[in-house]
Amino acid sequence: MGAVTPYGLGVDAFAQGLASGQAAIGDVELFSTELHRTHIAGEVALDLEAALPDLAPAHRRRLSRSDTFGLVAAREALDQARARELATQAGLFLGSSTGGMFEGESFYWDLRQPGARRPRVSRIASQQHNGPTDAVARALGFGGPVVTLSSACSAATMALEAALRSLRSGEVDLALAGGADSLCQLTYAGFNALRAVDEEVCRPFQASRAGLSLGEGAGVLVLETAEHAAARGARVLATFAGAGSSCDAHHMTAPDEDGAGLALALEKALADARLAPEAIGLVNAHGTATPLNDAAEWKGLERVFGTRLAEIAVMATKGSVGHLLGACGGVEAIASILALARGKLPPAPNPGPLDAECPAGLAHGGERALSLPCAALSVNLAFGGANAAVVFRSAASPASEGAG
């Protein structure tokens, strides 16, 4: 696994940050928020030269923030998996929502300055949504299918699903999947205009919640078939058991309030994993902390788990690092796997009374032990009603027939 989050570079920094129970959300320094109602986000402190010291300056200049996040996370994941040399035959499946939009904005503003020198066009080489995927492919030599998914906040989760399908079909034996996204002024202004952003650090499922906190980063996983992993002696961190997706076909930005579309994605993921709902002991919820989204998500979960939902441990990673848009599904999948590996639910930052309509089983006040073995379900919803879910089993769990 590889991660870039507001806690820092690397999975270890992410794991330690989650375990601390402190949110990595603070004042935005990347651009001015003077004209906005809110002024905070989960921002990554990034020194490009330190993060990628071996890249030529000309190459670094062509990378967007999203590209850099994706490349740093991809290198970590491949190195941890001892699979860097296998990229030439591997598939690459990444989600992104903003791509190089931040660089496009800065190019435009510099271009508009009276008397300023004409900015380098190379600065917008990665403006497009597929910029991070292509940058990772070029730098690391991916020779299999290279695919970008841009389904807003479910993009990385759908990228994981696409990789799973490719592995099962025999198209590839190994794939890198997840997502990368950076903050930019357009999304920050847009969410402020929608009044979907909280002036304080977001509080998923709490009665006092008032909106989300934006963030940025990348999260990617090296996926391979069980046979391929065994043949090369790979260390297995978890089993990717199944995935499912759906669409509410309801509204451009609002979820279907009865949760029916999400429930369909959850049911598909469980069926794909050949697991009953009773096998799930952990749900990493989308948990944006917007009043409507949390309530709709909870209704979707209730449709699938019924009264047993009260017994299931719940994570809401966005309360720790913010909403990473197209990257959140990759980062939250990693958080789910870390929880299974440690057997502990990390503490939720900023504890407070839960909404009686969605009483999520968060770990308030400290870490909480998970009842193992169990499977974890990581869930993401997106604008346009795009829902996605993935199921992971801990490496120590007994195998289920047909699992990926």
C-alpha cells in the first residue's frame, strides 16, 4: 500500500495519525481563502524535491500536485510489495476528480497579471483528469492497461473495482489501483457555494455536524491474484474479496434520501464477495458530515444490515484527513485494511453526541478492539449518485469461495 495524506507521506504516517485521534485539518496555505466562508482543509505539506529527489527538474516541473501525490504513493506501494520491476506487465487503474486543475488555475492567474512574463505551457501538461494516471505510468513504466476513472468522490473505489475485474478476467496478474487528487480553488469555491463545507473540522454522524472538510492526497494498493502472489512469495496484507457499484440517477449533487441506490451497491459487493451481511464487522463509511449525506448513507446501510448495524464498528476517515474527493476511496481502503491488520478501530477526532437518526458505532474516546476475524466494507458516494463499495478480509481470515 502507498499513501500521501495530510498526516504526511507514507502509510506509516497515515497509520500513526489515525491512531492519534487528532485531525490533520487546519488553515489552508495553498491559496487564499479570504473571499470564502471557510478557511480550513486537510492540506499536504509537500516538498517536491524531497519527495522525488531522483527526478530531473524538467520532469518535476511537468508534474501537478495530484501527479506527485500519485507517484509518491505508487512508488511506496510497489516497493513495499517488491513489485517495481513487474510494472511493465501490470495494469494501472486510478481515480481522480481534479487532476491538474490547481496548476491550470495558477497558470491562468499568472497569465492575467499585467506585465508578467508568459508562464511556461509545460505547467499545464497535466491539466486533464487522467494526468495522475499517465504520470505514474510514464515514470514507472506500466505496460498493461492504463485507465482513469473520474466519477467524482467514488472514483478511487470504482478504480479498485475495475482492477479487480481485470485480475479476475486474466487480463493482468498484478495491478496498481486507487486514486490521487489535490485541492484547488474551483472545488473549494464550489463546495463553499453549495454551503456544504463546515467552518470547523468536520464531525461525521454527529448531531452537531454542519458540513464536510476538504482534503487532498493519494492512496493506492498493489493487487494481484492469489496464485501470482504465492508464486513470487509476496506478503499478503489482506484479501480483496469483492466490489459493487450503482447509480441513484436522482440528482446532480444530492443523494437519494432513502438510500436505495447505495443499498444496491452494498448488496452487489457482498454478493461479489460471496459473503453474508453477518460477515461484516467493520464499515468505513463515506461519512462526509453533511446532514443530508450522512442520513441517506445510514438509511442505505440499514437496508442491508437492519438492526445488526448497531453492532458493527464504523470508521469515518474524513473526520481525520478531510474529504479527498477522487482519492478518498483509495485512502479509506487503506484505513480499513490497517484496522483489520491491527484489530483496532482508531479513535474518531472531535467526539460529540451522535445524531439519533444515524448512531454510527464510532470509537469515541480511544481505540476500540474489533471482533476478529471479520470482513471490512469501505463505502463511497459521489455527485451524480455514483455509489461504490469494496470488501476486504484480513489476511488471517478463512478464504471464501470465489474471492478475488
